[in-house]
Amino acid sequence: MDLKTTLDNDNITLPDDFFRNVQKYKEHLHKWNKIHNLTGAKDNNTLDEFIYDAIYPLSFLPKVSSFMDIGTGAGFPGMILAFGLPDTEVTLVEPLVKRASFLQFIKADLGLKNVTVVKKRVEQMEPKVFELITSRAVTQTKMLLKLSENFYDKNTKFLFYKGEKVFDEVEDGVKDMQHKIIETKNRHYLLLGEEL
């Protein structure tokens, strides 16, 4: 996959330093992964697919001034979205020490002033309202909404990165919210909110 060409074809507008940041991020991730096994994405092609998967929602997301990513792991989707949204205040929540340390290192190395790394479980954080809450591969939608209860108001949107089970999860857990499911070849994006 040629990441730049694919993103250009999708008309996703990205900041000038996006690809430079992605390149540095990938170099660091390869090094850290050999020691700490941060992610299953071991080769460049898989990493590019993960990065594309993380950044694709910029093609449909409304503009937000703040977002929180629950369970950022090695940086998907939160860190990648932070590269694409330099004017957005980004909070990456990751309880595992080695992953949180990697995120902190990336923040420092790339000089990302818009990123805060929180090394806690989301339920241990002080309440604060975000305009957008994201998560990928953490838990079911119903549980994610419960974990988010101290962090949203009626204006908050949710973006959950899901697989094909998303349709069952919507039936089970989000009856009182509007939702859209945006489907791509490898991903179902679940966008939730009181007004979409």
C-alpha cells in the first residue's frame, strides 16, 4: 500500500508534517517493537494499513477542539489522529507502562504540543468533557459508553473502530443515540452522538 497516494485519493487533508511524523513514528515503533512487542504490526505494509485505518475518519469527522482515545496501545488510532489534527487537544489513555512510555517518547521526540499521555485506566481519570471520544479494539460499544460516562456531554461524538460485529453491538447498546456506520474494506467505523 502506498499510504500517501491512498490518502490523496481519499481527499483527506493532512498537515504538512504528517508524513514526516509518520515516518519517524514507524522507525521508533520498529525499534521498540523488537524489545517490547507493542503491536502485532511488524512490517511496513501492515503498519501503513494500521495508519490508514486510524486516519481515514478525517474524511468524515466533524472538526473538534479536543478528543480522548481510550486504550491507545502503540498509538492506534489516537497518536496517528494527533498527527493529523495538530490544532486539537489530544488525550491518549493507556494503562500499560511500556506502551504509555512509548507514546510519551513519541510526544517528546516529535515535539507534539497537542498531546497528553495518561498512564491510567480511563475509569481512574478525573472527570473532564471531550468533544470526541475514540477507541479501537478495546471492548464492546456498550462498555465503552459506560467507561466514557465521566467524559462526555450532549455535544460529544464517539468514534469506535469496529469489525463486522458492530451491527450486533448497535442493536445491544446504543438505542438512545443517533449512529452512523461507515464501512470500508477492512473496517466499520461507528460514529455516535445525540446529533449527527
